[in-house]
Amino acid sequence: MHTFGLTGGIGSGKSAAAHYFAELGVPILDADEIARVVVEPGSAALASIAQTFGAEFILANGTLDRRRLRERIFSDSVAREWLETLLHPLIREVVKEALKTPCTAPYRLLMAPLLLETGMDQLVEGVIVVDLPEALQLQRALARDQCSEATLRQIMQAQMSRAARLARANFCLDNSQSPTELQDAVKHLHTQLLALVEKNRT
């Protein structure tokens, strides 16, 4: 089964690109969804987070207050490193198990914001980066996320730089224009990937 990684900085449009791929019949494995699963109520990871950061990081329904935790870890590098040390190995193991599941599609995507930072690019055959200028990235993230500009800038600073991300890309999707243009770019790349997969079969 052929797997390609889909990544990009916060606000880059990874989810939109994944949606367009899914419309073309491409299965999507979302590392963000897996990140939510490993901290579900009753999990050892959630208990560790509550013990380390305090009960106020758990909502009344027993789930993790992700917004509050995000604001905390991106203003405290020691806290962020602790959380990454806890969660990234758990997420990686679930991803590795999920990638063992057979799939009838020609290829699938592993969508992960930290695909390159966590070394999960080693689990895929190629890296697709959704790219746009950083000023536009910040503007779109501010319009979408309910957090401050200062927090978003800290998140962007903690992530791999745009230049470094592009240097590691095998394929790039320009998302600096309209949603329609991103959709067209996804269709074009989909055709390329299908041809690449078919070529590897022969």
C-alpha cells in the first residue's frame, strides 16, 4: 500500500487539501484525530497531563481542554517538550498500526502537522507540503482559530520554518490563492501520484 505524507504549518490549509483528496477517493489517516484518541477520558496520557498541569486543564465533561493546554505549552518550552515526549511516541505507534491496515485505493495520505518534526516522514514514500506565505498563513489561522495572535506566532515559531519544510518536500501544493485553485492543484497532484504508483508497479 502506497502512503504519502501531507503536512504544512498551522493555517496552511492541510484539512482543505485533505478534503479535496478525499473527494477523489483517497483515504486519509489524520494524525490530529489520533492525537485526540490517545488523550481520551480514562487514558493514561490524560491522567498524566492532569497530574502534571492540574485538574483545570480537564473540562467538565472529562475531556482535555485543548485550547488551554495549547496556550500553556506554546508559552512554556519546557512544558511543550514534556508533552511532546509523552504524546508523540503514542501517536506514532497508533499511526504505524493503522498503516498496516490493507487498503484497496491506489494510495492513501497520512495528514500530520508535525510529520517532519516527529520523523513520521520515515513512514511514508513522499512528502506533500501545503504552502503559502507566512503572513497569509497567520491571517487565515487568526480567522479560523479562537486564540490570540501571540499564541499563533508562538506555534508558528515552534513549527519547522517554511523554508526548511519546503526543502524536505517531494511535492508542493500552493494554497496562496482561492479554494478552487487549491482544488485544481490537488486534482493535478492526484494524477501525478496515480501515475507514480502505477509506474512503481511495473
